[in-house]
Amino acid sequence: MTRRAFALFLLVGAWLALTLAACQKAQGPNIEISDAWGRPSPKVATAGAFYMKIRNTGSEDDALIGGESPACGTVELHESFKTPEGAMGMRPVEGGKIVIPAGETVELKMGGLHIMCIDKKVDFKPGTTVQLTLHFEKSGDIPVELEIRQPMK
Amino acid sequence: MSSTAKRGLWMGVGALLLVVLGWWGWQRFRPYAFHGTVLQSAEPAPDFTLMSADGPVSLSDFRGKIVLLYFGYTFCPDVCPTTLFEVQRTMELLGEDADEVQLIMISVDPLRDTPERLKEYVQYFHPSFIGVTGSDEEIAQVATQYGIYYQKHEGTPATGYLVDHTATITVIDREGYVKLIFPYGTPAEDMAADLEYLIKH
């Protein structure tokens, strides 16, 4: 085989290998986080809530199982709900995880699912950002930058 | 066109005019429909005296103003800030009339909520907001008088205990009678409209 043919052969081979590798990566969950925010609050409010949209564009379910932030002593997953007495309550999410089914978006929002920032260490000032690392069952650690702002109305 | 047709046309126009007039009259003169739940209490709202960071606060201190009572606690990360933010927006919508409205937050967590903590928390939302607390007995008494349910329950080791609580806002009119209840989630626009009506009438 001529040198040129051989070079072409290598090139095509490499391209094929890369494409196959990319195809492999498309299997499984694919998490996208958008509109991540937290409400402004003073240091005296020792618990804060983070909200966001979590979208799974992949082909497998995944689940949010926890998180970490330098701004919080502990990060937990909670949800607000209405009790049988008509009162509002809050509880840790069942099973300790929020499932993000394949092809769906789960919204963490006021009055519902939220990420709780316990033992908040700082003022949350409007216009600043908070670093948060989310732990997913399959997708592993995903870093998120949260915007501290008032709720959109 | 024929005379019958012409007559028919005029009758049609007349009928239309009547409908339009009737609709306008109905809009203009119908009684105001509140967004909140209206209560007709025969008795004045029970007075109470609880502790704020600036000294004792009694409901009767605010006779002549419209008082919004909210039961919550500072450790609550989602429901309470959400509600207080809606009231903050309501105050903004009221403009100058906001001076006629007083929000008092009563803590359902007197163990952790000190008067100073409450003050810092509520004033973060609006400088006029007042936060009060008291002994377990005092809080229980006021909550019962206002039909507010609250219950401590276990959280996680990190959160400590949590308190389920009725998250409504009780509206007391200028004469000191409970007039309205705003359920949790009532938007600021609805609250402002109702309060505007109470201020003007």
C-alpha cells in the first residue's frame, strides 16, 4: 500500500474510533442543570433553599443523591408539602434521592422540592453566586453556580 | 331597506345598548369580591401581648391599621420566606397605602427564635415587619385563638426538629375584627387588591 493510502487508512480509522467512542458516551443519563438560584437571606436565617431545573437528556434514569457547598455546613434534599391538617410542613425526600427520569425535567421550586442549605455560613446577598457540587447516582459530581436573586415574578 | 327591516335594525341596536349598559352597570355597582376567604367574626380579634426585640407588642397597639398575622419560624427555609416575600411585594404594590398595613410574624419555634433573631429575619423582607415570640404557653394560646395549627416533628440530625404550621395570613381590619384569611400561596396582586379595598372602606 502506498504511504498516502496508509495515512488515509489511519485517519479514517481514527475518525471511526472516535465516533464509536462518542456513540458510547450517548448511552446513559445526561444531566443538564439550568436556572439554579437561591433567595437572598441574612446570616441569621441559618437554613436556606436552592432551586433549579434538572434535565436528563440521556437514555437512562439518574438520581440526585446529595450535594456539598462551601457556604453550607450540610446540604440535604427536602420537600415542602401540605399536611392532612392543612398546615405546611417540610420533610427529607423519600429514599434520600430525587429521581431524574430519562428524557424528563424535574423542577426544584418554592413550595416543593428544594435543596436545603443547613448551617448557612454566610449572608446570601443578591447578585452574588454560591458554589454547589451536586452528587448524582450515575453521573457523579456536577458543579453548579447558583445565582442569589429574588424570585422571578 | 323596508320599514320592518329598519324597525328590526333599531330594535337590535336598542337591545345591544341595553346589554352593554347592563354589563357596565353590573361591573360598576356590584359588591367587591374578595380574593381571600371572608370571615364574619362576631367578636373582636383576641388581643395578645408578645415580646419583640424592641419590647412588648400588643395587637391593640395597631388598632386603626390593618394587621396581617403570620405564624412561622426563622429556621423554615422555603415556605416562610416565600410567604414573607409575597407580603413584601404586596406592600410595594400598595405604595403609600402600605403605611396602613402592619405585618406581625409570631414564632411557632420559641425555643430557637429569640426576639433579636426574629427582628433581623423579618426586617430583611420589609423594615416595617415585626417579629414576636413568647413562652410555649403564650404562643400555644394565641395560635389556638386564631385557629392556627403547629406541630414540632423530627427532622434530620443536620436540621434538628422541624415545625409543621398553618401558613395562612390572618387579616384583622381597622376596627380589630378578623376579616379575611389568605391561604398559603395567595399572590401579592390578590392580597393588595383586598387590602386596598379594606383601606378605602
